[in-house]
Amino acid sequence: MVLIRCLRIPFSTNVERVALAAGYKGVPIEWIDIDPGDRSYAEELSGQPLVPVLTAGDEVVSDSARILDWLEERFPEPSLLPSDAAQRAEVRIFADWFNRVWKTFPNGINDGVGDAAVHASEMRRAVGLFESLLAGREFLFGSFGLADVTAFPFLEYASLGLSPGDDDPFHAVLVEHMPLEGDSPLHAWVARVDALPRS
């Protein structure tokens, strides 16, 4: 197996996605920690400053969603996607919605873009959608997979709060604007996913 390396910074939600997916698949990763204040190595490797950045031989892959696809293609078992074509499409649609739509709400609050009250309202409304997906299920689409890997690193803050030493204002937004009732099924889901191995 080609040595897989990946750049990370502490508490990165997108890095957590890759760690969860690779852990589930049993794929070892050599993590390279970089200073959040100095992204020059990430830029040198990938032409952009964000983490994670994965390297494997001559391949360089940035963006967590693209890295998840890369892992699924090269290490198909156990799969992050259902075997049924329609169910695979549903999971793909959810992941795309989460990345392209849902993430704009906390990002908007954190970056001061758009109406913060509207963004906060959309985040609270989405909590009900996530809870409904867990009705009678242990994971968002039944079995653990891409949907859980995509959403968990962001939704965990609603249940677990901030970790010691995590002073990222974006994470504070995630804590503040997704209040959960004590009996919310998201608490148990977060605990189940959090218990899974990471690479």
C-alpha cells in the first residue's frame, strides 16, 4: 500500500471527516500537523490553504468531500455507500445538500455574511430534519456511512460542546445555534459515531 499522508490542524471538522472514513475502512494515515497560522505547506502542495490535503505517491487531493470519494474509490470495502442505487443517490444528495446548503448557515454567521438571524433560524430548523432522519435508525440513513461522516464533525458540537483548548469561533457558532432537547436522538447518534475508530 502506498503511504498515505494528510495535513491537518487541531479541531478541524473537515479533517475529522477523513479520520472517521479512513478509520472505518481500516486505512492507515500518517498525519502531518501544520500551524493554523501558517498554511504555506498546504498551499505549496495543493495550491490552496485549507486542510485536509491528502498525498499518496504522486497524487494530491484537497477538499474533504473529494478525499472521501478518493478513499471510497480506492478502498471500496467496507463501503460508505449503500449497495442499492437509489439509496446511494439519496445519500449523495444529502451530502451535497449538507456541503452546499447547510454549511452556508454557520459559515454565514461566522463570516458576517448575510442575515445572521436567518442563518440561525435555518440551523435550528435543520436540527428537526436530522432528528427525523434518526427516527427508528441508529445512523442517518440506516447503516453508518457517508452521510454520518459528512455531518458528524459539525453536528457533534450540539451535543458535546467545545473541547478543551478549542477556541475556534466557528465551532462556538455550532454550539450556540443548534440547541438540543435532552431527549434528542442526536445525542445518542453523536455518542455512537464518536465511539467509532479514527485513523
